[in-house]
Amino acid sequence: MPPTALAPDEPLPTSVLDETPITLSVDAPATPARPLDSLPSTQPGGDKPDSPHTTGSSSFPHTGRRTGSRTSGRGRLGAGLVDVPVVPVKDPASAVLEDPVVSENKRFCGNCGAEVGRARDGRPGETEGECAACGTYFNFRPRLFRGDLVAGQYEVLGCLAYGGLGWIYLAKDHNVSDRWVVLKGMIDTGDPTSMASAVAERRFLAEVEHPNVVRIYNFVQHPDPKTGNLVGYIVMEYVGGQSLRQLALEHHRETGKAEPLPIGQVIAYGLEILPAIGYLHSIDMLYCDLKPDNVIQSGEQLKLIDLGAVRKIDDWDSPLFFTLGYSAPELPTEGASVASDIYTVGRTLAVLSIEFAGYTTRHKYTLPGPDEEPLFALFGSYHRVLKRATHTDPLQRFASAEDMADQLTGVLREVMALGTNRPRPGTSNVFALETRTFGSGMVIGERGSLPNPDPLEVASVLPLPMVDTHDHAASTLASITATEPAELVTALQSAPQDSIEVRLRMVRARLELGELRAAKGELEAARRVAMDPADWRPDWYQGLIAIATREPADATAAFERVYDAVPGEIPPKLALAVAAEYAGNHFQAARYYELVWRTDRAWVSAAFGLARVYLAQGARAGAIEVLEAVPDTSSHHLAAQVAAIRIKARADDAAKATEQDLQDASRKLERLAALDAERRTILSAEVLEAAHEWVRAGRPSGSQDSANQVVLGCRLTERDLRFGLERCYRVLARLASTQERRHELVDKANAIRPRTLT
């Protein structure tokens, strides 16, 4: 059953006074918090006006770093892929407020949420009194003052900020080398027994120890100076720096417009937050109330700094803290869970990275689509990460913080590759490597066209999902040594048939044998034994079958579902590219091929695919550039260079060829030392044939002195090119494997030879 007590939000234990956010409660009406980008700028330490019903706007975010800031060069923050500005650690004493006052527009009843302490008839509002709506006592004055000694150990220096449970104080711990600490009040019931119980219930927070989570040192009690009631305080580590919300506001000030933080920086923050959330889950705790206010960057480190909402996973009785706009839709009825924590991470990243006006109203439980948000149109993989993290069905979200971090890392690689035009390769935890390449044997047509690769070949070459080691047949599969598909089918038939891994492996074996009907039957059996409703692997194999059966629309639908589930992985994008190519959607195919190729040059299938669709769109130069970029470390480097030479030599017609194309093809061919004699001669003949055709067309784009230029040792004159072609045809005739072919080539040599006196 869900919790039933109202629990107001708590402020940041930070050196800069942040705005007190408004939270939902279980039993009381809530006031929506405002988007980050709608908040006014203030100086550190000052109070910020707030109108809980106001929204704002911001502009298109970008991928670059903030200017004018020192950046981090360390490997952790940003996963070694993006530099994140360092936030200086402030002197704690400088963060103390000289005149700690809660502005009137931030005074709300902690019980019913009604406005309290407001000015009436020209008189300032009371900082202490009773709520007119429910009679609950309120007090916005500090309870601790400079010089107070709490628990005989903590000397108060002053107030840092105000939150839902009162003021947060800076203090020195005289028992531990005068270290700086933060005192944060707990719920004051006015009942000493209840307070002692509350303190005892929260002591489990002292077990939390993670570099990205604020340390809890102690729980103490101190009498209220007015009532004498014991008030409980959490004693925690002091974290100097700025919250992510404050960094977003500062970024707005620097840019002079309401612009979200750079997407690379936001993803880097997510990759620091997720391990902390995952750590809490590993010790059976839930964070519950993640939002930009509750995360501080200090130096080069990120920390979750408010543990007021943390609860045990099996806790169904204590008050539940959560904030409108960040909380999962099932939270009020089903309570907190690992899935609801994942949801808050997705919402936090969304608020930081896009213009998200209406995130507590119109988009309370949804995200704007790519048609509304330019960032999502530009970085579709990032949009899909957020969509899965914030799915309305908890079972469809990422299963763990680690799973989300894996996919977010892949997205960061993609984002940075696109933003810097430098590949950012990485390894996958869910897909095997590309061991074979499809489309590399590019048979170029007479006019420079490229046929699509064989669908059955593609279906058998696209990489497989890794075996789930938790499957009860995983050990059996690991022991199978058969490599031929027919032998593998025989071996798999004796394996446990109630294993989804066995069934999926059988699907691939049937595909490689070309037994498409049997492959469909095996996939249906795999779906019947699937236990996880979010398992995307059956959809992957469904897409492979649709590719093999030449049904690109069905393949696209299946691969889209896989892409939604694992948006940081490369194989779904490669599969979508080839499906679009088969469907004749060259623009979409080029988009996905380019996404793969620019991210990781190890996926050479994408290079050949991109070259094919570029040629189909008439972009010869683009196709050549892609093929020439295939690294020389690739086993397909030679095939790519040969294809580039052939494209240069075979324009749509002679008038479209250029002298530069011919000379480039000549130089490139001369540098290809790995070619055998026959292939070199064949390519030489193709280049000379193109040059001969170009000369006969009247040198349409040549220079005045082109006749003095040389291609493969022949001047660009018809006579020299004819002699060059004759030599090539006679060499090929000597290398021909059949007499018919030899006679054909000799006839070609005799026909091309220019007339001579001998």
C-alpha cells in the first residue's frame, strides 16, 4: 500500500542559498514547481522570488562547452568523452547568510500547502503563527544561532538555506578536527517520544558510503529555544559547490538567454548520478526525490546531497517525498521502486537539457516529441533514452541504473562524435562485435551504380545479442562447439527447449540455412517462453527474418522497437539503415548509416552502405570520401579503395567525369601495393577505358594542356590511351582461365589498337 503522510520537500545543504522547491504530498494538494529556465537570476546567498504557477522558456541547446570556464581533464566526470567545467569549492564561512529571512512568496503551510505568513493591508507577513486553513503552526525563523553548541559537539556558524523542514545550518565539529558539517532539521512533531523514534528510524542513512553520495555523520537532538521540544537534526558532510539547478541558471546568465546546459555536459552528469542511484539500490534503498536541486557539483565531483527522502525498498509506512514534474505517475498509488527512481533520472536530464516549459502541467508525465523539441530531432538516441527511462509503464523502463548508464554512455559517444566529427568507438555489453561485413564486395555497374546486398546475407551477418548468462541453458550453449548451421541445429535440438536462449540461437541457425519458415516457427516458440515483457531480443530476430524475407516495412517496425529499448547501441541503427535502403528510403538510410559510421569506424558495413545510398542519390563525391576513410587497419580497406577507384572511373556519363577524377584514380591505383596482377590489370583497364571515353567526349571538363597529363603512364590522348588499353587486354588474355575468355580479350586488344604502319 502507498504511504499516507504529507512530507514537505527539503532544501539543499549547500553553500549557496537555493530556491525551496515545492513538492507533492500524498494527502495534500501540491503546487507545481517552476521549470529551471523560468527562474530569475540572483546573487549567491540572496533570496529568490518564486511564483509556483509561473512557467518560462528557453532556447535550443548546443553540444559545446561553456565558454570562459576552466574545464575538467580527468577521466571520470564525462566518461573521458566530454570536458565538464570545474566548479570551484567555496569557503564554507562565506556561504553563511548575514540576514536569514524567508521571502513571503516562499511561505507555505507544511501540512496543507496553503499560503501563510503573507502581507495583508500593507502590513508585512508574520514569520510565525498558525495556518488559517488548517490551524497548523508555522515558524520561518531560525532555531539555531551563531555560537549555539548542538549535542556538545557542533558549533553553529549560521544559516545556509531554507527548505521544507526549516533552516539548514553550517557548523564546526569540534570532536573531529573542527571539520565543516551541515545540520538539517527533521520533522518536529512536538512529541519527544516520536522525535526519538524518528531519529532511530533514520539512522540507516549512516550506512550509506559512496563517493557520489553525501556522507551522513550523525543524528542528534537539540531543544527548540522557544518551546523546549527536542528537535532532531541530521549531521552531514559539507559539500561546497553549486547544484545542477544553480549551474543551469548560471549558464543562462552567461549566454544571455534561457538556454539549457550543453547536452554532453548533461549526459556526463547523468553518468555520475546513475552509479550513486545504483549503489543505493544495491543496499536496498531508494532515493525517491532526484531533481537538479538535489545534486551538487563540487570541483570535479558530483554528489547527491539530500537524503531526506531516502527510504528502504520495503518501507511502506514512513512519509514519501517526491516532487511534481519529476515523480513517476504510479508513485502516489503504488509507492516508490527502482523503476520510479529511474524515472526521476530521466526527468532530471530532460529538464536540464531542453526547453521544458510545462513539465509540471502539459508534460507532467510525457516528453515533447522531436517535432516540438529540436534537440530530440537532432539526437534521436538521446530522446529514446529519456523516453524509456520515463515510460508510463514501470516494467518498460530500464531494469537498473547500470542498464541506463550503459545506454547513456553509448549515446554520449554518438553525441560527441557528431559534435566533434571524431569517431568515439566503444564496446557493447549487449551485442557481439561485428565479425563479418555485408556489402563489401561492391560490384559496380556499368554506370557507377551499386546493387543492394543480398538480404539473406545481411540477416546472417548482423551481430547477435549476447547470451544472457542467467538463462538456465547458458552453460549448455557455451559447451556447444558446432560451427556449421546444420550441425548447430542438431546440437540445439538436444538442449533445453524451454530456454529462450536456445530458441533464439535456433532462429539464427535456421536463418543461415535459408529455412525462413522454420525460423519463424522457432521465433514464435521463443516468444512463448520469454519471461521479461521488456526483452527486446525477440524483436531483433523478428527484424532479421523480415530482412531475409524482403519485408523492409516489417523489419523497420521491429528494429525501431529494439532501438527504443537499447538506444545507445550501434546494431539497431545499422539494421534500420539497411531496412530503409531496401525500402528505397535513401535519405533515412543515409542518416542511420552516417550515424553509425561517424560514431565508430569499426562498423565498415556502414561505410559501404553509406556509399551505396550516396551513389543512389547522385552524390559521387560523398561516396568516394566515405570509402577512402575506411582505415587501413580494416580488413576491408583494400576493397573500399578499389570501390572508390571504380566510382571515380565510372561516372553516369563521360561528360560528368573530370580530369581530376581520372588522375586521382590513377594515383590511388598505383599506391595499392596489395593488389594481385590480375585485379590490378582489370582496374587499370577500367580507369583507361574511362579516360578514353572522356577524351572522345571532347575533354568536357579538362584543362587546355590536359593532353600532357598522364594517367597510368598514358598521356590523355586517344592514341596513347588506345595503346594502354591494348596492353591491359593482352595481359588479361594471358591470365584468362578459359580459351573463350582469352579469345574475347585478344579481339578487344586488336579492336582498340590504333592504326600503325606495322
